[in-house]
Amino acid sequence: MQDFSMLINGVLALFDQPMSLLFAVLGVTLGVLLGILPGLTATMGVAILLPFTFGMDPVPALLMISGVYFGGIYGGSITAILLNIPGTPAAAATALDGYQLTRQGKAGITLGTATLSSFIGGTISILILIFMAPLLADFALKFSAAENFALAVFGLSIIVSISSHSMLKGLIAGGIGLLIATVGLDPMSGYPRFTGGFNELMSVPFIPIMIGLFAASEAFKSLSETQAARSSASAIGRIIPSWSTFKGLIPTILRSAGLGSFIGSIPGAGADIASFVAYNEAKRFSKNKENFGKGELQGVAAAESASNGCTGGALLPMLTLGIPGDAVTAVMLGALVLQGLQPGPMLFAEHGELVFTVFAGMLFCYLILLAIGLASLRMVVKIIRIPKAILTPTILSLCVVGTYAINNSVFDIAIMLAAGIAGYIMQKRDFPPSPIVLALIMGPMAESNFRRALSLQGGSYDFLYTRPITVVLLSIALLTLSYPIYRKLRSKPKAQAAADAASGQ
Amino acid sequence: MKSRKLVSTLAKAIITSTFILGSIASAASYPSKQIEVIVPYSAGGGTDLVTRAFADAAKQYLPEAMGVVNKTGGGGAVGLSEIVRARADGYHIGMGTVELAMLPHLGMVTFQAEDFVPIARLNAEPSAISVNADSPWQTYDEFIAHAKANPGAIRIGNSGTGAIWHLAAEALADKTGTQFSHIPYDGANPAVTALLGGHIEAVTVSPAEVANHVKNGKVRILTIMSDERIAGFEDIPTLKESGVDLSIMTWRGIVVPKKTPEDIQMVLRDAVKQTANDDGFKSALAKMNLTHAYLDAPEFQKTISRDDVFFKDLMKKLGLGS
């Protein structure tokens, strides 16, 4: 309860500092804008803002950066839902069902749900950070290469659950994604693979491929469609979901917030992985699994709650151990050090007052996010009413500008356009793009950690079955992979086959 | 026929005079517009932070604020190549890093260290051997004795194969006749995390990169691979004091493409020197745990040439080159 009274003191201290509140509002607004634009990410926003915080007091500086972080992760969902353009990799999971709902004329309620889920997920994760930080801190350190490999394999197994239309096509897309993921510097030996001599290909141009697959392909598709096709999508509907609808979402939002906080606290795993994992779990627990991928509000709620749930999780090892959980918190770590604050076990003891003021400010940031989100949605949602003749060229130019902004590279634009054409053909042939994105996120993580685990163990494969966390994660992955097959077999009147699949565990 | 000749003569005259005028203008009034600094690493990383702090301080000594452009990829290869290819007019400069003397010997890039002209070094960070505070080794001698007695048992985390901290560990193994297991991570931070978690025995990243954890009592620095003891870590002996003649550091400094005119270089040297000695720049570096290490152009050139030879030999020995 001591924590609780310190938090109350923090809230009081915060409201004595109008400048801090102002910078929090500024940060969230900026973050949402950055998140909406494809290619511009929270990491980039935080990095660019960092020099501006050199001369600021610690509280407003940290709150502005937190605001950009939270807002950036939330903002990515807006264009994912409205236009099928994930502004950030995490929003690719939101787009799965979000865009389908928009096409059914439910854009308003989908955005409303996404906003509420982001708010609740984020707030819960900050509360977990405040009250459970010391309990969870050491867990982050248990994750070695073997555990990270198992987590990535689990992530890859989710391809099965996001390939709603055709599992075979989903797996093919995932396989292609894994092949693309091998381009670049070999993670262990450092030699270039399949780069064709281009320095630009020494790492997989992940974001350009994602922008191309989702956004550019969507623009190409709408160029080839007739005007009438879009009319059904222009309905907006109500924004805040009714209580009876929302009630059904609460378990999903809470579970996803927990998953997000947990995954966020693992160094090397971030919002992108969390949102896909939460989506997968929402589907596993749902009664109407068939509806996922066709416009299921649960899917949107899960992805959004988890991606914002990551924020508190990623801050946890950063503040308690000085270990950044993702790229954004790595920059925030720099910001803390700049402010003369020493992240680590002593931070809470030595600067308790300041830390709790910042915590209070983070909760305030999420309130602002909710307010900005709900207030602007009526206006934002009108994007889908923009005539195609204006919208499509705008999307295409945003794709080009956003892609260029990542590395200031024209080469990336070419990659983006090529991915766009590939994505267009895939859409025509009914291949889903998300397994490629998932494979690009998880593939390199699985490969490098598998090989790293091997060298850590001197070449022994024992790590696959001697480490508890690894075993658990690999088992869940196996379950995720085999469950749809099991279901398919059981639906046929073949009891024998079902028994085989079950004992195959 | 005659008119054509006249036209071509006129055209030649115009072109030549433009060139002459152009070069005079550039020498006398440089810099008259924004200077762009290319950073070969992503926003938020150490090199980027140095550059942004530098650009921030340089405002006072230049008519217009510098623009910072991140060109990332290939462990610096993309951005460094971009600097070499940039127009040599003084408006395109770069933040050169030690990789410009390393990558050519890995056979991954088309440039050579000689394609860069140094203006001034701003920052340098040595390699250090750090272990978990719970580990049994209190000194470098105990550590290396254990390593020699158990070849391959000591796992040293680095920031990527072929990157500076990997080569530091390889060079140490080579100098002392020891065998380590080298474990590459995606950057210094994940390697330090693995050290904290007890998954590896040591890291060879810079003291600044473990400074936080040293203050928290979680990590112990055994030795630093610098010529002399460094500020902030005065009580930690150098590797040379233990009788191993090895000093390896990463550095960052302003470089320009080879053909940049001499007079423009001189103007830049002045402005960079003033900025480097600016108190604001120094304190910004200090706040970020980065070491201020200014060297003027001739001295910087010596460092680059020395490293160029050193890494060429080392990579040949290790079979990393091509």
C-alpha cells in the first residue's frame, strides 16, 4: 500500500506542474500523428525528440517521450482499420479484422473499440509496472537465446491462426516470408546472403515490404476497381460500442493486456509480437473462431490491448534493471541517463518521488490518448468518405514519402513498389499478406537465437528440452500448429485419426 | 559551320566561367547554406546522439543549422558509401566511424579508408572486458588464467560478427594465445543483457555501455583496452598495465569525401574545432556517458591509417577478410 500512497503523491505533484501536463499532451498528439503515417514509427519520433529534451526538466521530458511512444503505437491502428495500412508493424494484427469491419460499414465502432482497448491495455500495463515491477524484473533476465528462439517459433505458429481463408495459402505466404527473411547479413557469421551486391539489402527492408504489401497493394487494387465498389464501406455507425457489446470484449482486453505486459518485458520482443500472440489467444478462447479474419471485434480488441500493453512491459526491465525491452525504451534509457537518473534497482529508492510522478504522468498520457482518440474519431473516420480519385493517389504518395523517411533511401521505395505489386497479385489470388509480415518479424529472431543458443551450448541441442520456459513455449507452438489439423480430422468421422493426432503431442 | 563553331566556343566560355565563378564563390562565402551530415547508423544510437549533439552545438559557429540525415544499413556500409559518393562541395559531410577502416577489409564495400578525408575526431570509446559481478574473477589476470586453462569455455558476447567489439575479443585471443567462444548479439545492449542474465561470461563492449550496471553493482570491469586510464574509470587498469600491448577503440568524427577542396576543408576544420571545444557539446557528451576525444585532422588521419593497417592484418589472420 506504500506504493499506492506514493502514486497519490505523484498525482498531486504532477498537477502542480502544468508544463509537464502540456508536454504530455503534446507528446501523445505527436505520437498519434506519427503512428498514423506509414513508415514513421514511435522509435523514430522518440529518437528525433530526444535532443529537444536536453534542456528540459526530467518530468516533462520523460512524459513527452512516453506520450510519443504510447501515441505512436495507438496511432498505427487507425489507418490499419480504415484503409488496411498498418502504420506500425504491431497494427498489422489489428488490420486483420479491423479492415474487414470497415468494409462491413462498422468503421466507427471498430475505431472506438481500438481506442478503448489501447487505453485499457496501456493503463493496466502501467499499473502492473507500478505495483509489480520488482516481482517481474528478474524474469526478463531468464530469457536467453533458447527462450527467445522458442518464443519466435510460437510466433511463427500463429501463421496457422491468421490464415483464415486457406491454411495452405497462409503457410505458403509464411514460407515465402521466411525465405525473404534470409536476405541480409548472416546473423552469426556476418557475411552477406542473397544481397546481389546491394549494400541496401544487408538487412531485410522490413517496413518497406510491409507498406508495399498492405498499403500500396490496396491502392493498386482500388485503382483497378470501379467507383461503386466502395460505397458500402462509407457507413460509419456509432463510435463507442454499446455496453452489451463491450462486456463481451472485457475478458479479451484484460487477457491481452496481461500478455502484452509480459511479452513487452522480454528484451528483444515488442508490440509486434505481442499483438499477434494476443490475437491468436483471443481466437483460441473465442466461441466463434470462424469469424476471425472476417471482421471480429475481439481480434481488434486483442491486438490493440496487447500492443499498448507492451508499453508498460517494456518500461519494466528498463527502469528496474537498466535493460531496454525494445528500440523505443533503448532511446528512453538514454533520456533517463541524460537527466542524471540512474535506471536500476536503486532508481525507485533514490528517486521514488520523481519516479512516481512520472508514473502518474504516464497514466495521464493514456487518459489524454483516450480523449484525443474519442474526440477525433468522428473526423478521422471521414477519411473513408474521401472519393477514391483523391484518396488513392494520397495513399500512394504517403507510401512513397513514408518509405523514404525510414532510411532516406530511394532503393527502399523500389522495394516498397515491388512489394506492392506482389501484394496486389497475392490479393487477386487470395493469398493473405500478414503471414509474410509475421515471418519477417519472427524468422530472423528464430534463426539468430537458434544458432546463438547452439553456440552458447557448445553445439548441443539439449536446450530444446532441458529449459522449462523453452519447453512450455515450444509445446504451445506445437499445440497451435496441430489444433486446426486435429479439428479438421475430428470433423470427419474418423475416430482413429483423431486419436493419432492427440497422442502426437 | 562557322556559326556552330561560334556556339560551341560560346558555350565553352560560359561553362568555364561558371566553373571559375562557382569555385571562387564557394571558397569565399562557404558556408552559405545548410550543411548536411550523413550518419551511417539509425536515429537514437550512439553515433546518432554524438552527431545530433554536435549539430546542436554547431549552430553558434555556422550561419545555418546543420541537417542530420540517417542512412542506415549493412552495419554502416550504406551510410559510409553514401559519404564517399556525396558531392564534394563541403555541404555534404559525414560522421565517420571506425567501421570505415574495417569494412573494406571484410570485402563488403567498394570504398577504401583513403576515400575519406578526416576533419576532426570528436569521440572515442575503448573496448573493456566486463564480467558479471557474481563471477569469480576479480582481476584480468585471474580471468585470462581461467581462459587459458579452459580453452573455449569463456563465452564472450559481442555486438555482431565482424563488428569492433568482436574484433577486440579476437585480437585479445590472438595476442594472448587464448581461445574464447564468441557469441554475436544484435548490438551491445542485448550482449550486456545476456551478461546480466548469466548466459555468457564476459562482454567486450565499451565502459560507457556497461557504466549503468557497474554503478548498480551488477557488472565488474576487469580491464580497459586503452593506452592510458580513462576519465570516469580511473581505478580500472588498462590492458597494457597487464603486459598485453593492445588498445582497441571505436571512434566517431567528421569526415568529407576525398575531392572536397582544400580551402573548404580548412573552413570546416575551424568550425568543427570550435564546436568540439564548446562547453555545451562537451557536457552533452558527458551526460550521455560518451567520451569527448577531440583530435585535429592530421592526428585523426594517423589514427585512421593505424587502424586501417591493424584491421587489415587482424582480419587476414582471422580469415574474415576476402
